[in-house]
Amino acid sequence: MKTGILIFPGINRERDMAIAIRASFGAEPQMIWHKETTLPALDLVIIPGGFSYGDYLRCGAMAANSPIMAAVKTHAARGGYILGVCNGFQILTEAGLLPGALLRNAGLRFLSMDTTLTVERTGTAFTSHYRPGQTIRAPMAHGDGNFTADETTLDRLEGENLVAFRYAGENRNGSARNIADIFSPNLRILGLMPHPEDLVDPLMGGTDGKPLFDSLAAA
């Protein structure tokens, strides 16, 4: 699977993502600067975490209007895979590629800690290497991770089984219905707040995030 990682000013997780891609894909991802207007031939586009444009205006709002995002929307329309993690999830919602919004955490504090997730959906390109109901650990580091949407949208996401992971136990950021991530209707786009790329090697303290990248490598 040919992979590209987008880089915006303030993004700081692109190297972590590259480590995860190398570990599962055995190949080097391409780094793509946000001012490019076209994408090379790719199967997977990754929008990593960080603080694009310093999180000015709204988290992800300025990055969502960068030149490269027109090509990302074309990639999505063709059925290409897209993974957005943390700030990447925020960018995907601001770009209209996923519904809802990421608001300030419920306690209005930046959260940097491990969280526990329950696997809600398997059998997708992102989750085929997980087990239904499996509990995994994932680090989170965000100030605006409170996923919200209107009740109709939330009902649709749940009714169409478009939630892959939920927060288990205490939901510290206040996300609606404990939702940690959402799929697009065609299951080709995933937006996720916690960082699976931070747990892909025993030297990182665990490998709970590696099955996500192994799933993509097998897709």
C-alpha cells in the first residue's frame, strides 16, 4: 500500500506515523507538504496529529483550506483510504470529509495520558486485526477532543455501525456517546483522537496500536 503523510505548519507527529508505517508496511511513506496541489499515486493518505497553524481560529480549520486538501477530497471521492489522527481528525471534520466537530475537552484542560478503548467494529481495512469487544490502550494528547454532533447524526453513525472504537471507563474529554472515532459511510476514511502510532513496538511500551496499521497493510 503506497502511503503519503501530509505535513502542515505545526504538525509534529509525522515521524511517529512514519515509524508505524515502516513497522507494518515495510516501506517508506512519502512526506507531502501542504502547499502541493496534487498527490502522487497513493492508496493511503495520513493526516497526523499536532497543532496545525498553532490551532488558531479553530483546530484544523486553516489546514482544511490548504491547497493539498482539494487533492485529498479527490482522493476520497475515488475511494482512497484516509486516516486522520488527533489534529488530523479535526482537519477531516473541518474539511467536511467526516461529520461532527471536535470541541474543547469537557474539563477545559489539555489531556496527555493513556486511555482505554473498546473495539466496536472489526472486519474493516482499519480494524480487521482486532477482535470484537477487545480492549486496547492508546495514548491521547489533545485539548479539543470532545466529539460532538447533532442527535440525528449520532443516531446515524451508530445505526450504520460507523464507530470503530469507544472510550472505555472514564470519558475524560466528554465525547458524545463515548465515541473515540468515526468512519465515513464507505469505511474508507477513519478519524481517531487517540494515537495508535505511539504503541507499535514493545520499546514504546506496547503494541496495542499496531493491529490498526497491520490491518491497513493487509487491505
